Amino acid sequence: MRLCKSLSILLLSLVSAACAFQQHNIVEESYRGLPYHAPTTKAPPTGVTKVSASKLKELLSHDNKLLLIDVYGAIFREESLDFDGAWLVSTPRKNITGSVWLPNVGKETLKPIIKMYFANNLKELTNNDKHKKLVFYCIEDCWMAWNAAKRAHEWGYTNVLWFREGVDGWKDINGPLEDSDPVNLPVNE
């Protein structure tokens, strides 16, 4: 009888632990907020593929149709919407050659203007092809790249890659970098 009771308690404990683990994994799939520059999970968001620096270099050597999207943050100024739509960039940014820089699209919650900016730029850059291969990155251990990849996948893009090491990992393998300017925000008419 004691053995049955002990086994029942053990089984109940295991079921509780499994439920807690499952709930923990669901929480991990939520968008991540501040601080964005913090150790990231090694696992990509559900439906997204993680790519290493060496694999990305290999892909770029034979697939010039990859769309590289740098999501590194910049300062959003509401008043820029009334002028040229330029972001405030405090230091020059170098990103992987051929990339497009869409700042702040990987924040936990997007302001409506940033959500529209991200969605419209993805449509334009992919020519509305939801199967185009997209690679999201930032700097190493940046949750904004993880968030942006997750969001793109949730919007129906089916070939989304997350480059966790970002510009830092690219530098480590002597990958080419170029000066970059962010794509301007849409201006008020």
C-alpha cells in the first residue's frame, strides 16, 4: 500500500513538473521586452530556423535572393514623420553587405506606425512573396532579431531564418560589412 501511495505521489509530481515545463515553454514563446541586448535562447521561435554564421556565409555564396534584415534599434522621433522620416542614429552602423536596416521592428510591442512600417517594407522587399527567404539579425544576443523573426512568421512568411550571432558573429568569420542607413519611416501627407 505504501509503495502504491509513493508511486502515486511520484507520478503526480512528474505530471506537475511536465505541466510547469510546458507552461514555461509557452511563456518563452512570448515576445521579449527590455533589455533587448541580453542573452537569448539558443532556440529560434516556433516556425523559424536558426542559422549560424558559417551556414549564412554558405547560403549567401549560392543564393543571392536572400533578404537580410538588420533590426538594430534607432531613435524614433515622432516629429520626423512630418519631415523626411529619418531615424535618429547616434553612431554609424555597419551591417552585412546587401542588408536592409529596419530599426525597432523587433520590439516586444510595436507602435502602430512601426508595425505598418515593418509590414509594408516586408511586402515591398519581398514583392509580396510570403515564401521569400528572410534572415533577421541584429547584434549577438539581441532579442529584437528573435522577436522580428517570430513576428514575420506569424504574419505568414514561411521561410524565416534567425541569425542569432548577428553582426558580431559575422565579424568573427571575417564576413564583409558595409555602412548602412535605416529605411526612412513613412511621412505624414
